[in-house]
Amino acid sequence: MGETTAQGRAGRTRRHWSARDLGRALAPRLARSIAAAALTCLPVGVAAVLVRTQWDPLISADRAAIAAATDLTRDHPGLRDALIAWQEVFLPWHVYAAAVPVLAWVWSRGLRGRAIWGFITMMVGWNLGLDVKLLVQRARPLLEDPVSSAPGFSFPSGHAFNVAMAATTCVVLMWPLMGSRFARLAVSALAAVLIVVTALDRVYLGVHFPSDVVAGVLLALGLVAASWVGFMHQPNPARSTAPPGPPPETV
């Protein structure tokens, strides 16, 4: 009985130290990601301030661009139908569902840490994009003859943000598994096309200002970059009392 109790206490102690070691391993990575995000997302913060203060050069340029874009869409019904179809296909939950096979493939190839990083990055990013909308609370464009409509706030564009977040994360996930320079170039080009077309879709439908879509893309790229910086960070073993872990994942 005494031996069993001692073993139980030892097991609890090992679990306690394991949790502490995990915290020591994650803390510098998280701190590094937050610091990187403060830098990479700075342009979006500046744009948000300009939007909130109604800085006239930006507001005037946005309104002029929306007027010109929606005029073109009204003159071409086929373009409008294509834009609305693109909007429906690239709803945020569709985008992240499409990333699941990529996550599964990366996991199956043994890059499990990388797959977990990708999943957490996309899910946290999705929520942060919504939080920024609630923080800025910019109204959608108001047009006398609207081409389309969408609920919620305007800054940043959710479609542009989520497509950029998912596409960029998937490129990073697949990078070491693509065996040739051509494959990497092709996947990167495809991701860029998806991002650009989605951004244009939001403006030509008149549901977002150009600054909304630019901010959405920049915010996504900044968050992915900041998350990757934290994931790749290897704490200095000389400063850590945690037991040595497995070697870093091949990237």
C-alpha cells in the first residue's frame, strides 16, 4: 500500500514537472510571436487609426475607388454573377475546411509539430480577424445602387483576411514537402492569385473599401509570419533548466 502511494506521488510529481517544462518551452516562443506581431501588424494598426479618425485622403480615395469599381460591375452582369459565386465559394469556413486535407497530409508525412502549428495559427487568426473588426467598427460602403450586400463591419475584409491566412499558412505547411522549385513556385503563385482575386471581389461587389482588403491581407501575412517566428524559435539550452527535448523539426 505504501509503495503504491509513493508511486502515485511520483507520477503526480512527474506530470507536474512535465507541465512546468512545457510552459518553459512555450513561454519564449509565445513572447517572440507577440513581439513579432507587434512589428508585422503595425501597418494595419496605422490604417485602423486613419480609418477611425476619418483621415480625408484615405476616405476620399476609398470612396472614389468603390464608385468606379461598382460602376464597372453594374455594366457587366456576367462579372457580377462571377463575383458573387466567388464570394460564396470562399466563405471563411469553406476556406479553412479546404485546409484540412493539407493539415492531414503534413501530419501523415511526419511533420506533426508543423501541422499543429498550422491548425492553431489558422484558428487563432480567424478569431483575431473578427476581434479587429469589432475594435475598429467601420461601416460598410453605402451606395445608392448597391451591387451586393454583406453583414457586419467592414475593416478588415474577412474574406480577404481568411483567404490570405489559410493560403499563406498552407504554403508554409507544404514547403518542405514540395520536392522542386517549380512546385514551390506554382503553389505560391496559386496562393497569390487566390488572395488577389478575393481582394478584388470584395471591392468590385462594393462590400469593402480598398483599404479594408489591403488591411485584411497585411494582417494575415503579419500574423502568419509572427506565428512562424515563434514556432521556429529554439530557446538557448544554456538558459533553460528543462530537460533536453527532441531535435527541431526539419523545415
